[in-house]
Amino acid sequence: MDGLSQWPTERSGFPHAYLDRVGSSFTDFLATAAPDLLPGRRPVPQLPVGDLAPHGTTIVAVTFDGGVLMGGDRRATMGNLISSRDIEKVYPADSWSVIGIAGAAGIAIEMVRLYQVELEHYEKIEGMTLSLDGKANRLAGMIRGNLGAALQGLAVVPLFAGFDLDAAPGATPGRIFSYDVTGGNYEERGYAAVGSGSLFARSSLKKTWRADLSAAAATRTVVEALYDAADDDSATGGPDPVRRLYPIVYRVDAEGAVRLTDDEIAAVADTIVTERSAADRNSTGA
Amino acid sequence: MTMPYYASPEQLMRDRSEYARKGISRGRSVAVLTYADGILFIAENPSATLHKVSELYDRIGFAAVGRYSEFESLRVAGVRLADVRGYSYNRRDVTGRVIANAYAQTLGTVFTEQMKPFEVELCVAEVGTTAETDQLYRLTFDGSIVDEADFVVMGGQAEAVTTHLREHFSPGMALAEALMVGVRALSAVSPAMANGGGDAALLAAAQLEVAVLDRRRPKRAFRRVVGAALHALLGDGDDGAADTGEAAPSAHAPSTPAPGTPPGLGDPAAPDTAGGTEGSGEGGSPSDPGAS
């Protein structure tokens, strides 16, 4: 917290950096005023430390006719251990966008916090929100700064989705952006998944997703994709009716970003489990 | 040869004060009032983009009069301070007092050490969970800081507006009522009105910048009241009906924010668009397990 120790009990009030340049980026400001608060400014570990840190896993995003949905399972793993059953890996980035994270949980959550402040800061200084593409680019910059740590097993790979307020008429307003560890930024069509179970989630979405889904139908494809990922990937958690832990799903539409209630997701998950077990019983003749 | 001339410190300070006062008194006035559900900012400001009132943090707002370029850089500094503190500690650890103190120090230092003082007057307002915990700090160009109780008036005609408000203000008014009281007070002394005609007329919505810190909103309490919502509030207030207090919240709070409007314009009752929902880690502060 060295960044704060210079802060502002000294007689002169605001340090010069606070009054000097007028920039709208919180990250850029921290780089001059309190660089030690930035995740990218720390020494990179010399040895691989991937197994020492909890890792978050599968995140899924799909578009639907009025926007976009993003969901994530609740498991974090540390090597072969389950380090958390109820971690949250999908967050609202601002009113019209959400961010989901896979990879080293500690760094990822710090990055999400920084990103949330970054967007809010811009909004307060400029009096308007960044464009959706602008938000996606800012995030790419943050990932780029983490490449050194990524090579030592602390990769962070987010998935970003939002409602594009400037979408051309006719174009779908829900848009999804995926990233790689080097900060590469790719816009995805229709659906995307990141994390260890993404292979299975994407295969599931390939069969269930269509362009004109309603919000309710799209919610089902998200929960089902996470179910399929949990089925085959040990690092992805399935719905947990014993502890009443269900995937976290956010919907972003013209009304803004809303987290779907646990009851809503529980109902969808229970339907999927019931249908799957019925199908299994039919096929085995039991 | 120029002679180094002597001026006594008293004379210097007096000159600077006079200079700053003159600069401030040229501008239009801003009133900050408490009302039942929070804090109301009313500025006479014909510009829709050069704001005199703005958001510093979740529960903290900012109002200023004087030289725009100067208070704008102070506003940016306040936003930066709030965001740095909130990011490195927690959102709950950002208070109006900290920001007001930093302003006071900065204004005081500039006043004593620089040739030219800031020609600004600021108000830092923090909305609490109850009306008793609302805070209004008024900061003047020399770095003095005053904790005011019910309202703060700054700018050219501050004295006259304050006198008017003392007569008509009462604590705990509904939003529409408080807005009418404030607009009447500003209109009574506004040079725009004096030129325009009879003192019965009020400032039009286009000449006003209105915003509230609404304590009922879950996270970011600051909200601008613009367009149809402002017209409705000003119109409702004229009738003086008893139910304006009930009608007001819905009148100025569209449940669907118009695309492009900054967040904080949604329905205060619905934990909707303000960067997260209740229970999702305090509006998306992921490292805060206690809040969910």
C-alpha cells in the first residue's frame, strides 16, 4: 500500500499527479500515482507456481435475440484438489457488460476489480460510457501485461460480453469477445467458452445453440453446456443440489446486466438432470 | 530599474480574497439541499455538457461554482482519490470527509503559496443511510471547510438565495417540493430572470442542471434528473398536491434506461443497472465476501 502512504495527509492536499494531466484511464493514472497497485508491475515468479494457486475453470457465453448471456461453474481447483465449491467467476463489468474469468483466480479477480474501476472511472470523468469495442480493447491491454506470469502457470483468460448500445439496426446487440494469454482479442460469433472444460462446453453448444433463441432457451443452453463440461472435465463443477450451489448466469440486454436468481438456475438445472436421467433409463431399459 | 515593492501579508491575502470573490460572484448560483430521500443538487447552468454537478463516488457527489477549468481539474482529482482509495481498501472506506479534507488542503495551499488563488467554491455531499447521516461540506477558495446542516448555496448571488431558502426550506421535504423550493430561490435572484421579465416566472428546465444522491439506490446513488423526468418534476411541483412525494420517484426514474445514458438512471427500487446487483459481491467488488 505504498501508493497510499504518500497520500493525502501531507499538507499540500492532492499530490501533483492527481491534479496534473487529465486522462480518463484509471490504470494509466495508477501507473504514475501508485504503480505498486497494478497487477502487471510485480516481479514474475521464477518457477512455475501454477499448482500453488487456485484456478477457476469453465465460462460460457451465448448470444440470444435480445442480448447475451454468460455463465460459469462454481469450482476452483488447486492441482488435484478442489479449492472452492462456491467461487464466483462471472462479474458485471459495468451496467451493460459482463466478464467471466478462467485461470489463476487471485490474479483474475484482482484484474476484474481493476477493470470494473477502470470502466466506472472513465464514465465518471468523461460523463459517458466507453463503446463496447473500447471496453474489449482495454481488457486486452490488461491481459497483455500478465504474459510473464502466464508463462509461470498463472495465466488469466477472460471472456467478455456485452450489449452494444451502438449496434447497427438489424445487427445483434449482444456481442462476445474472447482472449488468449498474449492479449489477443477475438470477437466470437454466437457462442464461446473458455477454461479447462471449454472443449466439452463448446461441443455441447454446437448442438444446442441457434441464432434466434429466446432468453429462456439460451439460458438452458448455457446451463446444459456447463453440465456437459462438468460431465467430462474434473475441474468443472456440476450443479450441486445438496448444497444448493448452481452456476452463476448473467443476462445482458437492453435493460442492463442482471444476475439470474439461484432459483431460476436451479429450476433449469433440475430439468436438465431429470431429462438426462429419464433418457438414460430409457436407453438402458431400466 | 524596478524597485522591489513591499506589500504586507494582510494586504496580500486581502487582495487574493477579493480577486477570488470577484471571480466567483460573476457566475451563476448552485444550491445543494437535503430532502427526504437524499441530497438534491440544483445548478443554474444552460450548458448540458459542461457540468457543475457530478458524481465522485457511490454515495458522494460534487458541486462547484467559479472558473470551470479549475473546478474541473479538482473534480477529476476527487474522482481519482475516491477510486484509488476504494480500489486499494474497500468501497465502504471512501468517505466524503476524506475528499473534502484533500480539497481543503489543496485550496488552502494554493491560496497561500500561489500568486493566483483558485476562483472556485465547492460542495462535497455524502448521502448516508438516514437523513441524520447526510453530510454537506462547503469549501471556499481559501481552503476553509464548513459542515453545513440543511443546505449549501454557492456562487454569485449566494447571500440572496440563502436568505430565500432560510424562509422556505424545511427538512425532510419530498423531492418535487425540495426542487421547487430550490428553483424558486435560484429564480428569485437569477440575472436571467431579471432580464426575461416578471419574477413570477421560474427558471426553465433547459437552464437547470439537476441531480440527486438517492439513498434508496443500492450502489451508485448519484443520478442526473434530465429531460422528461425533470419537466415532470417541475410540473408536478406547481400543483402543490400532497401526493407529489409519492409520484416523484417514478416520475423521474424510468425503469428502462434509454440506451446511451450512463448508469444510475434506472429505477431506484430495482437493483438493476448500476454495475451489479445486490448480493453479487456488493455491486461487483469480487474480493468482498462479507457483502454477499
